[in-house]
Amino acid sequence: MAEEESSPEIIQTDADARESIDACWQRIGVWATNGATCPALKDVIHCRNCPTYVQAGRHCLAGQPLADDQEMQQYSELYRKAKVQTDAGLRKVTLFRLGDEWFALDTAMVGSILKPQPCCWVPHRSSKGIKGIANIDGDALVVVSLAKLLGIAASQPQATESSQGVVNKAYPRMVTLGKSDKPLVVEVDEVWGQSRYSADKVMPLPSTVSKAVQKYSIGLLELDGALVGLLDASLLLYGLEQAMK
């Protein structure tokens, strides 16, 4: 039995592993050149949560070790080196859309990004700010209307079409905010992902921006050719908490 397991015919090489993996995340997933079109993204949100992506990772890790001990030692020493930070001074933000407006929020304030869940109306408490209570991973959390806080009108679901005729759909999401055991929940029309920016790239807000947005914003960012409103995380969380009173 031991000889059969070590037989070259049944040992899968790295080349065999690469050929047997369908890198769908590069064709129709979040890293696709023409945009994400995979229908599974509606449920898993990101390719890294997809069983296909996870299985492909395990497939790669199951490859055979390097035959050359010296080469193996060289790779081991390379991976032991401290990681060099190439983005020093940059800040990470999460990008999302409300209505027709795009916003950026400090990623440290963002908890989970989830599929929309039904809200239960709260008698004598549901008001202009509170939408209700939602069951988020077994916890009853308050859902606050971020759109009303910022004075953003609701819009119809958006879908963009690439030059190849591929339609990319946008899905609404719920986002938990705050670092406490009972974070607040807000609803957004779309979550784009994360990006980084430098503080010296923040532009002042134009006078045409509504007073509500100005109150909770730091300035404007230009990310991927689009202007995005940079929200003040502390002020926004305070405003959401006040909206519940």
C-alpha cells in the first residue's frame, strides 16, 4: 500500500494542480476584468467566502514540497523576513453607496457586511431615525436609517454594463458599525469594497453639498476616478446614536 501511494502516477504535481483549478474568481468573480457577474456573490458577498475559492486554496496547499532542500531553505528564509509596509501613512476606508452618492468610512469602524435582514417595528420607539430591530447572527440589533441622517433620497437598484455587454448588478447590504458588543446596523444600497488614501489627498467639500452631509463629512476623495465623500467616523456614530433617542 505504501508503494502504491508513492507511485508517480497518483502523485499530483504543482502543474497538475494548476491545470485542475478553475480560477472562476478571475473570470466572473470580484477580480474579473469585466466586473463581477457570478450569481453566487449575491449570497457569499465576496469570493473569499465561496466554497469553490476555499477548495482551490486547499488544493494548492496540498501540492508536493520542493525536491531541492537548498531551494526549500531559501524560500523558508524569504518567508521569515519581516513584511515591508509599502503603504505607510495610508488610511483604509470602506466604500459604499447611498442613493446616487458614494461615501468612504474608516474601515476600523465597520464590522460585518451582510445580506439585508427583515426589521421588526418597535412600538413607541420606531421613529424617523430607527427602522426597527433585526436579527443579526443571533443578536437583536437596532437598525438606524443612515440615508435619513445624511438626507439622501432612496434610488432604484443600479446595474452597469461593461464594454463587452456584461451587466454588473449592485446588491443592497446591511453594515454593522461600532466596536461595542451591540453595534448599530445601517442599510446601504451597495458596498464596493476597501481602498486606501493619503491624508494630504483629501479635498474640501463643495458648497453644493447638503448641510447634513457636510455635518458628518471631512472632505472629498478621488478614488478610481470618482469623487467620494469621506465621512467622520466619530461624528457619524454619535449622530446615529442621537437618532435613536
